[in-house]
Amino acid sequence: MDAPEEPLPPVIYTMENKPIVTCAGDQNLFTSIYPTLSQQLPREPMEWRRSYGRAPKMIHLESNFVQFKEELLPKEGNKALLTFPFLHIYWTECCDTEVYKATVKDDLTKWQNVLKAYSSVDWLIVVVENDAKKKNKTNILPRTSIVDKIRNDFCNKQSDRCVVLSDPLKDSSRTQESWNAFLTKLRTLLLMSFTKNLGKFEDDMRTLREKRTEPGWSFCEYFMVQEELAFVFEMLQQFEDALVQYDELDALFSQYVVNFGAGDIKCHFYSLSCG
């Protein structure tokens, strides 16, 4: 009998939390690139446009990059938005078609199958090109590059989901242009996923709030959901939006206290228990 899986450590919610991005593929490659990536990602702000007539805002995106594991993918009913991986990246610097056919293609297939099983559509494949490695190859490169093969095999009509990062550790104009294009794509996909998931979270929260007159509705449960939303705004340094969440919770609680004091018998099912 298989040993039970150890539970994931609890997430401590603080203003230092950042959107989670998972990394699959060549971990050593990503480790070499990470210092530059973590410095450059938040440098340029992105315009954050939201629904419901809210004014757009400029935000600086940061991310918590972690190694890809299936158990990180959100299960049905998970309300902890800050534990969601918002984007999944596969890293490779393969430039040999035989190596691609023998290992990388199979690894990419397994990675995408796991994402599909969890209906996760927010992903990106990054092919790192290294001129030194190409020069060391003795065989002639085929007409179809590795990037083209990956796009044909995995990207279907989403060819923009496979990007090239050229000599990322060099100090050259070509490298910087490559970084700029990659960072723009990364910020765009991250913000799209974040906005989509946040919108669904807010819709679910509103649905839960509308049930507050039904028997068994728990203010404590609802408080934790809206507090999660406040944490998300704090993470984005949108402190006014975060404060709005606490103001709404205070108003809701105060209304129930007033109603109960006025003899509203429906308040007996208003639960403060977190158990």
C-alpha cells in the first residue's frame, strides 16, 4: 500500500506574497537565468485593466518561481487564490533534433498532459539559444529548427506560446532585445491569467455573499474569502482596494449586529464558528 502523501506546508499570507509561476524542464538552465529574470521582471510596469468599469492602474509584477509539481495545481473548490500557480513555464536549450526526439519531446508531452488534466491553459515554452553550443555542433542543423518543431508539436494555433531567449547571459544589444520581448510576453501572460482567476474569485465571493440570508451561512467562512481578496490587493500594493474589502466586511458584520439587536430571529444561523 502506498504511503499517504505528506500535506503541503501551509501558506503564510503576508504582503510579501507574489503570484506563483512554476518551472518545468531544465532546472539548471532556469537557475542560471533566475537572478537576471527576478531583477528585470518588475522593472517595467504593466497597465492593469479590470472589468466593472474600474479605472486601469499601473502595477509592477513580481513572481515566486517554483519547480513544477502536479500537487501544486489547484483542486476543484480551492478558494485560496494566493496558492494558485498563475503561469507554467517549460525551459529548454535543446538545439539537437535527435536529443529533442529522444527526451525533450516526451518530457514536454507529459508536462502538457498534466496541465490539460487540470484544465490549466496558462503556459509558456521558452527555448534558450546559445551561440556557443551551436558552434560546437559538428552536424548540420536541419532546415526546421527546434523552435519550429516545438511550435508544430505543442502550440497548434498558439505559436506565440513558444518564445526564444537568445544568449541571455551575454551583454549585447541582441541579448537585451531578446530579453525585452520575452519579458513583455511573460508579463502579458501573467497578468492575463491573474486577471482571469481574480475575476472568477470575485464572482464566487459575490455568490457566497448573496447567500447570507440562507440557513447555515457562516460569516467566518465568508470573512476568510474576502480577506483573501484583500491579501491579493496588498500583494499588488493596491492598498486602497485592500482597505475597501475590510470596510465591506466591517459594514456587513455591523449590520448583522444591528439586526440581531433589533430582534431579527434569522440571525440565529449566523455562525461565527471557524470549526
